Amino acid sequence: MPVSLSLEGKVALVSGASRGIGRAIALKVAECGASVVVNYLNSVKAADEVVADIIKSGGKAIAIKSDVSVYNQAQDLIKSSIETFGKLDILVNNAGITRDKLIMLMTEEDWDDVQSTNLKSTFNCSKAAVKHMMRNRYGRIINITSVAGQMGNAGQTNYSASKAGQIGFTKALAREVAVRNITVNGIAAGYIETDIWKNVPENMRNSVISLIPMGRRGLPEEIANAVAFLASDQAAYITGQILGIDGGMAMM
């Protein structure tokens, strides 16, 4: 008889949760019973819609605006989350941007913005969350990284570097906190159908799909399902791992 996946009684914070993969994750962990903090930066309407959907389904959620690339704002976000729900069990570092250009055309700002939003935010939120989780001797940290951090993508030196940094961060932090019953894992997402692909020409989309053994794009819900598993007690003996959800694109 199958065992249902439950996050009942848990509190989860998802950064960048107003749309795309983050939205799907927030909805999924709420479906599994977790109370959810929906973090956003600019998309207040979209974040409020995520919260409304969760509450409509019988769950608990709030939206908190925070630029997680800024250290003090990330610290305040974690503090507010704990003050609202009394604790924090699950942190999903999902916030991310792209500034795609060949390196000859890439500006210092293009580089710095991507590193700050994708990688520094992971440090900012994790540092604050770990302090709380260490005291409680329990925690789940899940970093949403990318196959770009494993394979590299032309025109994405900044993005690929930030995602490779998340992978190294995941493994190092997992070693630091395992003794306190805190697991740290990453999901290396492949071509997932989100807003980020809307302005990509069809021929380029098809070129990417041709590299995927399964021959299709992934869905945000497929990432969310894996996050829910890694956040659950069924994954209690899994840490320091990078799970590729990419249709076989990287196969590492």
C-alpha cells in the first residue's frame, strides 16, 4: 500500500514564488500540508494570487516582499517567516534571473546581478535559516539549480557560474549541518516551460529540445513534485545530492 507524501505541520519558505517553478513549488508543498511563505520582489499581484489559491484549498500562506539578494532583507525575511508561523522547517532557494549575452558583450552589471540574485541569495537565506534549524535540530534546504551549472551554456557564463556555485554550496553546506538532522539538496532543472522561455525564438527552443533524450520540455510541476519529496521525512537519509530533472539532458 503506497505511503502518502505529507508535510503536515511543516513551515516552508519559497523564494521567488510568485510565478513559474517557484509558484508550482509553493502550491505543491501547501497541497502536502505545509504552511507557506511566498516570497516575491516585484510581482505582488501574482504572489497574492498564489496565496489566495493556497488558502482557497484549505492551506495557510502569506506573501512577503523581499530582495533576497540583499543580505539584510533576506535576514528579515527569515525572521518574519518564523515570527508568523513560529518556526521554519523547509527553505527552497528558487529566486533566479538571467542576463544572457556572449562574454564579449556582457557587462560587469550583467555578471554581478546574476551572481547576486542566483547565488548570493542562496547564501543569504540559508545562513539565516540554518541558525534557526540548528537550534531545532531539523531542517530541509533545497536549492533550485540548473543543468547549466553542470554542462555550461554558451551565452550564459554568468548564469552557468552562478548555478555551478549553487551546486558546490549545496554539497559543502550538507556536510556542515548533517549532524543536526538538516539535509541540503539541489535540483538541477533542465528545459522547464516557464516565462523565461517566452521570448526565445521557436528555432532555438527546438534546438534545445533536440538535446533532450526524452524529446520534450519539462513542466514546473515536475520540479515541484521532487521538491516535496526532498522536503519530506521520506527523504531523511538523502543529503548533498543534486537531482537532475532534465529529461536526460545532462546524465551526470
